[in-house]
Amino acid sequence: MTLSPDSTPLFRRGYRLQWEAAQDCHVILYPEGMAKLNDSAAAILLLVDGQRTLAAIVNALQQRFPEAGDLADDVAAFLEQARMQKWVIFRD
């Protein structure tokens, strides 16, 4: 499956994003454990709500970080990695 701007990411059942005070960062919690996230990963995943498309996520990040330039390829690449890690799935 190739991601398109209209692809909509959502967390897989049993996976959730939360702030973990003990780790001082956002984490993905899942049945087998936990993955610590850097600030960039957390900024992207905080926008994953099952409603926003890839294009909407990129647009929100572009508005929040205008100095970063075009983020579309980086965001798509990260979300593809998140899919490979089985954190998210996509609905078209």
C-alpha cells in the first residue's frame, strides 16, 4: 500500500500514545511493551486521531513549524515506519 495525501492513519487496537512522566517523554504503549518517542515523532503522532488525513497532519505541522520547510516526505516516511512497527494502520 502506498500512502497518499488522503490516507488516514489511526492507532492499532491495543496501542496508545501517552505522556510518561517517569520517562520525561511521550511513549507508545502496546501489549508487548513501550517505545519512547523523540519530540518530532511525538509531534506527528499527537495529530493521529483516525480523522485527519496525511495531508491534514502535514498541513498542521507546516503551520506549527513554518521554518522547517516542506515536511510532506518526512512525515510520510515516519508514518510508514510507524506502520512497519505496527503502531498505526491506514484507512483510505
